[in-house]
Amino acid sequence: MKWVGMAAVFAAACLAAAGCSRRSEDAGGQGRYITVKGSDTMIQLVSAWAEAFMKVNPGIEVSTTGGGSGTGIAALINGTTDIAAASREIKDDEMKFAAEKAVHPVETTVARDGIAVIVNPQNPVNGLTIEQIRKIYVGQTTNWRQVGGPDEPITVLSRESSSGTYVFFQDHVLGRQDYSPKVRLMPATATIVQSVEDDRWAIGYVGLGYAVEAGGRVKPLEVKANESAPAVTPSEATVRSGEYPIARPLYVYTNGQPTGAVKQFVDFATGSEGQRIVRETGYVPLQ
């Protein structure tokens, strides 16, 4: 998967001095400048969309930043971004806060994603069940020997709590149990990839697109929904078919139904060219 150069996508006005505060001239994105903020899982995809969109719409400037799904949704509610990118659904308390601010978040599904559980290629373990992964992340399993590997302590890596991937993983893999206090929280998905590459006995989870981009630097594990289920490798095909058990939709949120330039961008993302980019960047198209 091609990593999109951030310099080509991040607008100059979105640098630290401006604090990403320059926005469309009209509420709802009627102007010619769009800000997109949120999910780190989606930053490569959103940046690729922005680069391609600006080529066919040279009068519109698109600025993209990450920070996590919660950060993006908070920015939408606070009026500091036009679009929030989120790898999870908006929460009830966020909707309540939005209503207090007279903001009306509208959800659009833009792609699907599988969560790949990754280890170092030198780790002989090739697959785990959901239950084995849960026990690792809640601290009940601490040594690779307990899951058929060598007698080595497990270094457990996770995204920070502002990440939609953190929330999704906690809900769908940990059964809403708390992460072990020994889990190392990483500020970005790329940091997890690098840490797993550097640490032979580390385990982490990342969006499928990151696992595809990393290639042989990390090894995605086969995952079994339970002991009797087949082991499934994360891929576009297995996410689309529903065979891979750790998968989710990806969203963008706008304040009300998108209009103007914001609508153009959302329509581009969900249209044929945008969905081609979804597949090209390692995510799963809607159709």
C-alpha cells in the first residue's frame, strides 16, 4: 500500500500556528476549504482521498489530521473541523454533548476494515483464538508458552483510549473488560507496527491497511472465533465475506447533511474513484 505524502495533503494553514482552525467560510462546508480530523486508522485513506479529490477539484483545499476517532468527533462538536473520521460509531454521551452545542452529527459509512493482530515475523505462533487474544490483553496470559509458543514474556501493545480502534477492540475482543495495566499504550498505529517489528515477542493490533503496507515487517495472525472455528487470515476477501471475526465499518460524521464542498468530498469518497482508493490503500470497499 502506498503511503501518501502528508506534505502534499496537509494545508499550510493547518500547521501548529493555525491550530487547524481555518475552516470553510460557511457552516456546513459551503466554502472552498475542508478540514477532516479523527481516526488514525483512517488517516492514510483520508489523505489519499484528499490528494485525489484536490487534483480533480483544484479550487478546493482539503486538510487532514489524525489524533483518534474521539478527537475528531470532539472537534466536530466544537466546530473546529468540517468532517470527523471515525473507526467507531459515535457514543451516546457524545451525541448528548453535540445536542447541547446545537450540533447534529450525521453518519456516513465510507469503507470497511479488518483489525489485524500482528506479531514479529520471527515469532513461531501463527494463530490465536479470540479468547486467547482476550486473555493476553486483560493480563491473564503473559507468556508465549501459554499459547503454544516459546518460553518468552509477551510485550502487549495497544492504541490509546482516544482511538476508535482501542474502543472497538475492547468491545469486540475483550468483551468490554479493561485492558491490563501492563499493556503499553501507543500514540499512533504506525508506532505499533514499528514496535512489533523491533520486538520479537510483541503483539499488537492495527487496521488492515497498515498490515498490508507493512508487508513482511510484521506477521498478521490467523484468528479463530472459537476453538472449533476455522483459522482465518485478515484480508479484503475474508472481511467482506464476514469470515474474519474482527472487522468493522469506517465512518465520517458531518454536522447535519453535508452540503457544498463537504458534500462533494463525501460523495467522492463513497463514489467509484473513492472506493477504488479504498481498495488500493488496503481497506475494504463498500461494494
